[in-house]
Amino acid sequence: MKTIRSRYRQQLIACCLSLFGGATQASAMEALPPVNPSIVPELREHTAHFKKKIYKIADNVYSAVGWNISNVVMIEGDRGVILVDVGLSPETSREIKAEFAKITGKPVVAIIYSHFHHDHIDGVKAFVTEEQVKSGQVDIYAHRTFSEHLWGESNRLGTILGVRAGYTFGMFLPAEDKEQMNAGIGPIARGGNPGSFIPPTRLIDNYLKTTIAGVELEIIFSPSEAPDELAVYLPQNRVLIDTEVLQGPTFPNVYSLRGTQFREPEPWIASIDRLRRLNADFLVPTHGQPVYGAAKVEEVLRMTRDGIQYVHDQTVRYMNKGLPPELLVQTVKLPPHLANYKPYLREYYGTVKQAVRQIYSGYLGWFEGDPVKLNPLPPQAKADKLIALMGGRERLLKEARKALSGGESQWAAELSSYLISADPQDSEARLIKATALRTLGYASMNINWRNWYLTSAMELEGKVDTRLAKQATANIFYPPDIIAAMPPEVSVKGWITRLKAEQTLDVQLTLGFEFTDLDQSFGLEIRNGVCQFHPQLPERPDLTLSLNKADYDRVLLGRTSYQELISSGAARLQGDVEQLNRFIDYFDDDNAPIALTTY
């Protein structure tokens, strides 16, 4: 396999030579150690856990492992089948449907969305159609807060979450960096088509006991990895489908690098304990293989909850001694009996360090107590002063190269980061940091860390276009089906956080939206640097745009524009078109690139 030195560096070396024009620069770059693509052996072995297989559990439960990053679970009843989760992609879930058809030809009569994350819901149209759901042939169950969380994630922070998801899941990485790899909790996600979505029809609060197709079910609200998580218990054969209360064969993601709200450990632990009291004989997660036997089920549940509690309690303990996050992550470590509990507490997906930082910020916020951090110098000013203090750029480059050659990749990355903060276009510093990050990435057993290290290295080398990430992840976070199901109130309100406040400090302008097919109206009022959302049409708006929801959605999807709709007569504007154009221009365009490593 070609080394990263030959594959990634030639373009940057040529770039640096053109910028700095000297043999000294070339020789300095050639002195950097080569980095060969590799995988930590234990992480490579973990890939076998997700080999494609339909597992049979008890008499009538089947789990499809290895097609999607999350499993699809089928429960066979006397008159039909129930699905717990439907996978990430209609493309891959259709393959699962074909496998299930070899077991039974009974129709799907119910689907349970375990929670709002897209890898569990976006494959729904591989199994059922909207017509089947609307006609009542198929019921879709979810927690009462499901839509609230789905809209909040997709609408409010969809742009940055999409880019960060691209880094987290290695969407930019070349094929050789994915060979023999896994996603920690499943196989590497595949399937490039937009996700699908059908809204739930039956909402659950804390608990529901019901019978579907002759199968007795207990659907149990279990806040954990997601705030709307549902677990499913079959008392007739003592099967517990815990969904993602246990995140699968890994230490759980108490914090996700792509960005999440605080996943509170104490409710999570309480949810696991609630499931333990069922004394199930079989455990079926929606990530990874099922667990057979009551003793083993209890062991896996107990050890996982103990791992989470240990990290939580010891973090809080040392927080109460005044330790800041940088010292907490060096202090709080799992003891051997937990750290080595394979695979369920190994750090393939979540890590203790991530959990510790999240617990600290979740309880105390960002301020660590040292007032010097209340108003720190801007990064570039700080970097300039530190570089001067260290003896200048050339001295710092020398020390960074020395650290890299000496195996101190983290220190090399930190040193070169100061130079990049001072000058984001410093090509030699970027190359040193890229080499350091790639070395750290190949040495990491955690897939999220590995993917971020390697993708950030590519960003430093100019090989990442985050606009492509937005387009790719839009198929997950913002597929047309979700746009169509999203209430217009939600998406109109989403405008307010995109206002270019600095351009509107002396602007007062109001736009009303009338959705002609829904008999709903809303308003956006720009007022001296803020944009207020009105849940009804404001009095005497400057502009009023009347259109139907489907055409509004086409604008969101980039398939048309308000101006085109007005010209064609599909939309009606009360007011001046040029004034509407100005109003729209006051809001950010989400197509701008985002730098996460070289800002």
C-alpha cells in the first residue's frame, strides 16, 4: 500500500516550494517521517462483530446485523410483522427486507421508531409506503417528544451538524482509510440516496402495554443515548429489545463529537436499571449482536451501567475538589475490570475523556473558575505573542519537526497549531500538523477520534470541501421527506438565527408568510439587528408572500426560488420584489464553506 508520504504530500510540497522557493523548505518537508495507513489491531478485529447476518432470537424475533450502521429488528406475529427501527438508508434496508422475506411473507403492520436519530428512521420507505400508513394498514409508534427533537436537530443546527457528522463518520476519507474498518457501533454506513421519512401515527408517553398481530408488547420510555428513547419488551418469550439504551459493543457516547445536547448519565443509568428489573432471557440491541441467556443479559446491562456510573460519580467527585476538565480527564479512568470488559466498555465509539468533559460542562458550563479565561486574547494575538516568546517561527518549526520525529505527535500538533493560528496559510506548519494528526489517527482505537484526526489532516492539506459535506449529509438530516413533514412554523422560525445582524442595525422590515393550503400565517420582523418570529401574520407587514407548503419546501431544497414562484404565478407577493430580495439577502447562505481545523 502506498505511504501517505507519497500519496498526500507531493501537492503540498510543490505548493510550499512555490510559496517559499527554496531547497531548505523542501528538505525540511522531506525530513518529516512517513505515515503508513494502518488500523489498531483490536479495532480491525471489531469489524467482524458486524458481519452481515440475520440472528434468530427466541421463536419469533430476528435482528439484521451488518447492513446498516444500526440494526433492523423484526418481530413475527400471527397476522403480520412488527419492525423496531428501519435503518439509515432505503437502499440498504431493501436488502434487509429481501432477507426477512425469506423468513416470512407476512406484511408489516407496525413500526416502532426507537428514537429520532436518522440511522434508525431514514430507511422506512424500504418497508412501507405513505399510503399504507395513511390508510391505517401500518401504525408507526414513537415517543411523544420524537418530532420536537427531530425538527430541533434538523432545522436549528443542521448546517454545522452536517459538517461535523462528515468528520465524525469519515465521509471524506479515501477508500484505503476505510478498508477493514467499522463505525464502532456498526459497519461503515453506505447508501447514497436521500433518506426517507413517514411521521409517527401513535405517540407514547412513559409506558404502553399493547398487543399487535397477536404479540404482547411493553414499550418503555428509556431516556439514555437519546432523550426520546423507547425500549421494547416481549413478556411471552422474555425478549428485551433495548434499542440504543445500550449503545452496542462499545463504551457509550455520553458525548458525541458531532455535537449533542447533554446526555445526562443519571437518567441513563436509571433507564438501564429499569430494564434490568425485567430479568430478560434475551437482549437485542439495535447496534451489534444479540445477547443470549439471562445471566449474560444481566451481566452486560450491569457492567454497562456501572461503567457509566463510575465515570459520572468520579467526575463529580473530583469536580467537587476543584479540578478543571484538563485535569479531570487525566484523573478519571475506568478500573481494569470495567475498562477491559470487551466489547461493551472498550472505547471503540465513546471515550471516557469525552464523557468527563461533557459531564463537567453539562453541570457547570464552560467557565472553569480561572478568571484569566473570562476574556482571553484572540487566538491570533495569543499565537503571535507565544511564537515571539518561543524564538520566532523558524525556531517553532524546528521544535515541531523535532517533536514529530521523536514520536511526540500530540506536541508537534500543538506547536504547529500556534503557527497556523498566526497564519492559517502557513503551508509548512499545516503539513507538520497534518502529519502529526495522521499519525495520531492511525494509532487511535476510537473510530470517531480516528476519523477526525484523518479528516482534519486532509483539511490542512486542502483536500476537504465542507460544502460537499453539507450536500451529502443533507440526504440524512434534510431529506425531502423530512422537509415535507416539517411544520412551516418550524422552518420559518429557523430564519432568525441566520440574520446578518451587522447589516441590519438600522433596518426595520417585516415579511409575512401565508400558506394558502394550510390556512396558516407567520411573520419575520427585522428590527435593528434582531429578527423576531411572529406565530401569526403581523399587522401591516411590509411584504406578504402567499404560497403553498409544497412550493415553500421546493425553495428550501434549492429547486426553485421565491422570485421564480412569483414570476410563474405559483406565489403572490404583496409588496415590492426588490424589497423582498433585500430582505432575503439579510440572511446567511448556508452554502459557504466551514473550516473546523484551520479557522
